[in-house]
Amino acid sequence: MKHVITLNELRDALDSLPRPLGFVPTMGYLHEGHMSLVRRAAEESASVVASIYANPTQFAPDEDLDTYPRDIPRDKAMLKEAGVDVVWIPTTEIMYPEGYQTWVTVEVVTQPLEGARRPTHFRGVSTVVAKLFNAVRPDKAFFGQKDAQQAVVVKRMTQDLSYPIEIVVCPIEREEDGLAMSSRNTYLNEEEHQAALSLSQGLKLAQTAFQSGERDADALRQIVIDRVNAEELTDLQYVSCAHPSTLEELEGDVETCLISMAVFVGQTRLIDNIVL
Ligand code: AMP
């Protein structure tokens, strides 16, 4: 596996890679969720490039960029073991050189849910993903359903900017106890981890209700709200029942929906979702 930093090193490394080329962008501190994307990329592509970059422009000033967990040697060992051909670990000087002032904004699907609570987040995401796509020029790029709105935003941007890239969205990987894997789970102590199980448990309860015929959006949202609020250590930010591709909030009976949520458990903000 080649480790490249600069755009020139990346270009040289890409020259010799057989196509189709699969690309997995990450912010590092890798776990099984990331590795499921890498494995899927390896199955579906002749070569795989991964990137590790905790993109500062998608973090608000009061968010956790400075404390975001990092372990590049461990990440590299995991990617190498999984058969990744090139890992690109750019610096912020490379991604946002002095005087940087160009942004990609996706206008509508960025407004609700995470976008409403993190107003500058998706501008950072779409900009960095566009820059990564321009540099790597993959045939396919792999994203996780864990960040459901991000996947919708990236698909929209890819279509709108005519990138010849197929976006593949991979299912959420969970711990055995149901907690959706996340680099941020490392912030949780044992008590908080237990309280955090209410997210996936709430979603499971909503799924069971849906399977038994419950179709009312309010009722489905309320099932999740009640389960999360039953825990003392949780502070619910939102529960949404929205259209899975337009992300419009739904009322009344639903045929299909994305139930998504953000919850503070102690200081840690967690997200989770399910498509019914
Ligand atoms: P991150 O490093 O958090 O930016 O995540 C990099 C990619 O991995 C994104 O496309 C995420 O949606 C995906 N990802 C993160 N956690 C999971 C998970 N538990 N299951 C599946 N994909 C995930």
C-alpha cells in the first residue's frame, strides 16, 4: 500500500492503478463501519484508494475537531490488511491553501435534519468531497448509510455537477449490542454507552411497530422519543420521520420513511437511523 500526501504524489500513484477505481473517503480512527466500505470497494473495483482527512470546514467552531480521535499508524495497518492500494492523507495546507474561498453548496436536501442543527456542516462536506473526487477521479465512491443525509447530499452533488462516479451507499455496521459504530463512540464511558443503546433500541421498536402495521409518522417518531427519553443521560436533539430521498418531514400515514435522530449522550453527539 502506498501512502501519499501531496496532490502530485497522489497523481503519480493513481497512474499505475487498474480501473475501475473504488474510493473510500474517511476522517480516520477506523472501525468496522469504515472497513465494511473498504471491503465492498475491494469487491466491486480493481483497485481501492482510501483517504483520511478530518475536514475542518465541516466542523463548527464549538464542535470536536481538536479532540477528534486519531491513530494514523493503526488506520494504515487496517487499510493495508484490507488490500487498499493507496491511502491519501492530505494536510490542511494542501486542501485549503492560504486565500481559499471556493465552496460547493447543495441547496435543498442540506436544509433539514443535521443541516438545521449544524448550519455550515454540509457546505464543508460537499466542498471536501468535490475536492477529493477531483483529485482521485474514482469510478465508484463508497459512503455509509450511518450518515444518511450525507449520502443524499453527496448523491445530489454528484448528479448536479456531472461527476462520472457511481455512489454506493453501504449499510450501517453495529456493535453486537446494537450501537451504531462511530469514531465518536470512543468518547463514551460505560454508563453513557449503556444509555446510547436507547438510540438503536428506539429505532428497533419503531421498526417492530411499522412491521405490525403502524404507519402514522407521529406515532413512529414518538416511539423513538419515548425510548430515548427513558434514559437519564440522554438529551434528545431531534427525531425525524422523513422521505428517504427528499428528506421532507412526513405527516400522517407513510409508505416508506427514514427515521433519523441526533442525541447528546453526556457531551457526545450521536446519530442513528433506519429506513422503513
Ligand atoms: P467518517 O470517518 O465518520 O467521516 O466516516 C467515513 C465513512 O464511513 C462515511 O461514509 C460514513 O457514513 C461511513 N461510516 C461511518 N460509520 C459507519 C457505520 N457504523 N456503518 C457504515 N458506514 C459507516
